[in-house]
Amino acid sequence: MLQRFISIGLIRELGTTLFPSGNWHQSFSERIFDPTTRDRDALLRVGDRISARACTLLFNRIEGPDLAAAKQHCTLRAYGKPKAFQELLATVQRSLADAGFSQIATGVTPHITLSYRAKRSFDSIPLAPAISWMIDTLCLVIGSGDPYSYEVIGRWPLLSELDPPATQPSLF
């Protein structure tokens, strides 16, 4: 993916505001700031109980930042909301709400934020062919540090995907 971003000029556009690729992720809930030990333990139990299927997202564009907006996000966006993504999201949200975390069990869309503070505005960049991204593991992470990064404190593999998107293999 990084090579593709270089070839379309995204790295040049974002420069040092591009998140390190190790921080790229698909969120399934809002964040809890400064979670307590009790919160962490409860969230680990939620992860232990989740049984859901993997899903694949097809990212077809990069949305450039709007410098007039409160946040200057640059975001990788996917085609719609695949059924498998909706089912995975609903399972996570239901499990969080059942454990008393309804405040973080909110709606999210298929996307990956590439930068929160882009310095220049640019038009959306179409991606053809689309970039395929399989979500096959749920992780519970704690974010911190400078530079900002994530510590994985819980990891749960998902069941195999039932209906992956059709792809054409390379002809040459």
C-alpha cells in the first residue's frame, strides 16, 4: 500500500503528517481515554466472547483534507458497507453495549485515517484498482507516546470470511 501511495503522490502531499503504517487500522468503537484497569479487564472479557467472521474492505479512494474543517483528516475510504462488515460491526457494538460500554459502541464506517493534521488540501484521489484490506483479527489497543503508537493488549482471530469479494488474478 505504501508503494501505491508513493506512486500517486500521497506521500508528497502528506509528508510527515502521514501516520506510520503500523498505526493504520479499522476502528469498531469510539475511544476510551485513560481506561481504568477495570475497563481494560471488562473489554478483554468482551473480546473473549466475540465470535464473528472476517471481512474484506475494498478501498476505492483517498479523501483529501478540508482545511476549513475543525480536523484536517486524510482518509482511505471503501465502497459502501459490505454485509460482512456490517455484521462484524453489529456484533462488536452489541457485545460492548451488553457489557455496559454503550457510550463507545457507536457507528463507524469502513475507513482508515491516514492523517489527522494534513497541512494542504487536495481533491479526492481515486484508486483503481481498489486496495483490498482483510480484517481477520480484532484487537484491543492502548494508544500513547510520542510518536503516537498502539500497544495491543488483546487479540482475537476472527472466523474465516464467508463471501470474500471477487477478484481477478493477474493475467501476466
